[in-house]
Amino acid sequence: MSSWKAWTVVPADDRVAREQALEHLAEKDFVVTSREVSRDGPWRLEIFGHGDRSEVQAAIDADWRWEDLPDKDWVAENQRSFRPFAVGPFWVHPSHDAGGRPAGLLPLQIDAGLAFGTGTHATTRGCLEMLATLDPVETISSVDVGCGSGILAIAMAKLWQRPVLGGDNDAEAVAVAAENAGLNGVGDLCRFATAAGLTAPELAAPAPYDLIVANILAGPLVDLSDAFAAALRPGGRVLLSGLLVEQAALVLSAYRRRGFEFERRLDLETGGAWWRTLLLRRS
């Protein structure tokens, strides 16, 4: 099967928006990368894939250039470049590199390129760090909305040793999340459903929740604010991420209108952009 890459160069102030527009490709069997061409200068975006190019062609404009590549498994190459790291109480590692875990850290085995969420991005790291600060007594029932690879649901199950639900609108991501839960030894604690938000019966029936986690994007977070408010018990919390610092006021305003109070935040950087994780409590 022939391998290829598409690439373009974009201004620094346009990079984040262009990367966000490619997130749906990164959730599938395409490797999406970006790197700075020069300090404070433009960025080069690249997409690697095999065989049929039609899905990528439909998602990008004519400014992109195409190159044929040697027959090589670029997804596997991307997986091999993923190295273990510590975040909060967790040791995140790929299946091919499980060594070197510091004493006392909980292992999370996640491979890159299968579904969105390996833990390396600031949004996922922010959620993992924030989860570790929560009182287990106040998180008896929890759900991960937009679960991707399942990393956050798996982390909650490992951290608190109790059942956790998760959902994603991508059926392939749901299958990957369930597989990852099994590989991490919490397959009996994690259940996943294909759902937009909390609409699936498997996710709607257990409400009200103590905790809703959603690491998605600012727009969907605002759109889901009504549903999240309805699905939380009084005093329950939402842990929100996937938003840039400059988008936080919009998201926070939407949730305050629905009875949520700000508790704390965490700002982390990825690729020159600052991302915010918010913890809010329903009054």
C-alpha cells in the first residue's frame, strides 16, 4: 500500500485553528504533526497516511502539497516516537515501552494513533492532574464524555477503583477505549457507549452524576452546558478541557448561567499554545 504525506506552512497566529480543524483526522488512521519553521515564525503542518487520500483531500484546501513516501508504516513510526512520561499520579506509557516507572505511580498504557488522547496534550494532562485532586467520596458516579482513547475514564477507574462510564460519537473510538480498559486491567470497571454527549440510554439512565469529565472543544462544551447541568446532582462537578485560555471566559459564562460556580483552573502549554482545564461545581 502506497504511503504519502500532505503538508502546508501556516502563519503562527493561524496554527491553532488549523490544527483544531484536523483533529478528526488525528482520531483516525492518520498521523497529524506540526513544527515551528523558525522562532515566532510560520508552522509546518503535516498529515501522513496510506492508500486512499480522498478523506484527507476533502478536509483540506488546495494550498496543501502532496508527496509520495517510501512504503513505511507511519502510524507505527509515530507510536514508536511516543515515550513514557509522568503526569500527576500517573505513568503514561505505550505498549512497547513499559519500563522505568517510578515507584508509587499508576501505569496507564495508551498507544498513539488509535484514537484521540495519549495524555501528551496539555488538555489531557490538565484533566489527569485535576482528577488526582478530587475527593473520592465526592466522585462515586462519574462519566467521561468524548472519551476518545478512554484514557481519562481508565485513569478514574484506576485512581478510585470503582465503575466509570464513557461515551464518544465515534464508534471506533468506543471500541478502542474498551480495548484499552482491558489492557489496563480495568475492563470490568469501565463501560463505554457510542453517544453524542449523554444521549445514549447507557449514559442517560445513571444520572444524576457526581462528576462529568469532558475534554473536547470550546464550542461543544458550551452546547452541552444545559445537558450537563441536568445530568449532575446539586454539588456535582464538571471537569472541562479542550479550550484555549482565550476561550475560557466564553465557556465559563455559559456554565455560570446554568448555575455552576468556578472552583479552580489549570493552564498548561502544548506547541506554543496555552490550554485551560476548568473545574466547576453545580450549585
